[in-house]
Amino acid sequence: MPLSQAQKRELEAKMQEFVGLPISEPKPGRDAVNEPMIRQWCDAMADENPIYWDAAAAKEAGYDGVVAPPTMLQAWTMQGFEMAEGYDVPKNNEHRLHKLLTDHGYTSVVATNTDQGYTRYLAPGDVVTANTVIESISEEKATALGIGYFINTRTTFTDQDGDEVGWLTFRVLKFVPQQQPQAADDGGAGAAAAPGIIRPPMGHDNGWWWELVQDGVLAIQRCNGCGALHHPPRPMCNQCRSMDMGHVEASGRGTVHSFTVIRHPQFPGYDMPILAALIDLEEGTRIVSNVVDCRPEDVHIGMKVTCRIDEVEDGFKLPVFVPAG
Ligand SMILES: [Zn+2]
């Protein structure tokens, strides 16, 4: 049942009471800024800037010692799984605000924007605290997902002296999901089409790669200047800055570098669970794909896989990976 105008005004007045409130007590990071976490971050992000791990290089660049990558800012104050129990019993103001909206039919949530700013470099030993405030709530908006409200939060990160080291804004849309079209009773011409998979956007830089997939080829972009291989395709070589690009055909042999089993949310049009994996191709590049014909409990890091190009629907083809052999 949609809310009446009076109910909506009452809801909006209650929502506005949250604006300006901290979402919770300030959250100090569980660990001080430290070199092992920096190294693991750099490994995961393939960031080879030596000022993050080599004290001599950092000093040469004008720092007192190694510094943390600025983009790690939020990582220093991230919580464990204690927040992951759901919002049925709200534990902080943000949960209470979300539950208020959920209870009025705005049951879905999606993150839409985030921005970060860095005031100074962090170094090992710094203790970071996050202070998050509910900054603003929009008026009701009609979006492609459904009607809802944008909720903006702003986090200020401070150090052990209480000085700001950076900030982060985060916006979510809390919305009423649109009703699925009802199939006509006779199942005839009025029946809604079954939802399908989300097609990848194909632009100037990657359209050619998808066209080759449709021809049954798994390609890897190759720089004609220096021979470096890249995936996903890009306009310029990050090794030699050439914009002259060709490609090679991948053998399709690879190894699972990492994976995740996606059980929720259950997207219409997909067979759940989805085994999403990062595959190391034997040529040396990585690709994100799905592992299929494999039980979730059987996927493992280091597993040998082979590419297969599957027709997923309406003639559209997608490269997936199956256990080798
Ligand atoms: Zn190159």
C-alpha cells in the first residue's frame, strides 16, 4: 500500500530528526596504521610505489619513513562482522533510520556515490578514528530502481591528536522496489518477458573484445609498442604509453587466483549461487569471470580451469571457466 500524503509527511518529519546525528560513537581503528596491512593492500592492489614499503625510497621522496596509501583511509577503521547481523534490532542511528524507512515500505537499499579526501599521509603508528554523521536526507525521488530517499553520511577521520586526516562521504538510496510486472493469466502476448542477465556495456575501448567473444575467441589486448598484455582493454599502454593496440588469442588455460560465492542478493535471471572468480590466465593477465559446472565447495584457490564460451541467452556469448581436465 503506498503511503498517504499525511503518512509521508509524518515519515519525513521523523527522518529529519536524524539529520546531524552521529551514526554511533566514534570508531577507533582496531589496529594502528601498520606495515603488514600496508604490504597486503599493495599486493592486492598491485601498487608498486616503493614509498609504501621501502623506508629508504620514502626518505628519498621527502617522507620520514614509509607512508600508507591514502586510499587505505577507510580500511583503518573498518569493523569486523559484528555489524552484519541485520537491522531488525537497530544498534545505532543509521540502523534506526534505515529501519524507519524499511517499516514504511522503503525496503531496499543501494549505495550510489562515495567521495574521499586526504588531508595528510598516514604513517605506521598513527591511530585513526572515524566519526560519521548523517549529513542530509533528500526529498523523495523517483529513480529507475523505484521511489526513495537519498541518505548522505559524512565521515571525518582523525588521528591520535584529534586532527583531521581525511574524510569520506557516502550516499545510499533507500527505496521501494518496483513491482515485477505480472504475467497475464493466459500466458499470452501480455506475459512479461522473463528477466535476463545484465549485458556488459560495450564501448569504444572494449567493444572489439566482446565482438571476438561472440566469435568464440578469448582475446587479450597486446600493446604493439612494447608487447605488454592488458586486461581489461584500455586505450593506452601503462608501460610505454603507446595507443597502438592489437591482441593475442588466449589459450583459455588459467588458475583460480581468488573467488567468492555469491548467494545474495538473488538477481532475477541468474542461476544462484554464482561462483565469481579472478582467474590468472597462463599468458599473465587476470580476468574476472564465473566458474561453472563446479560445486561451490569444490572451487579453490590454485584450481586449474579452462575457458569455455557459453551462449547464455538470445545468442549472447559469455566466457566462463570450467574445472580443467
Ligand atoms: Zn606498451
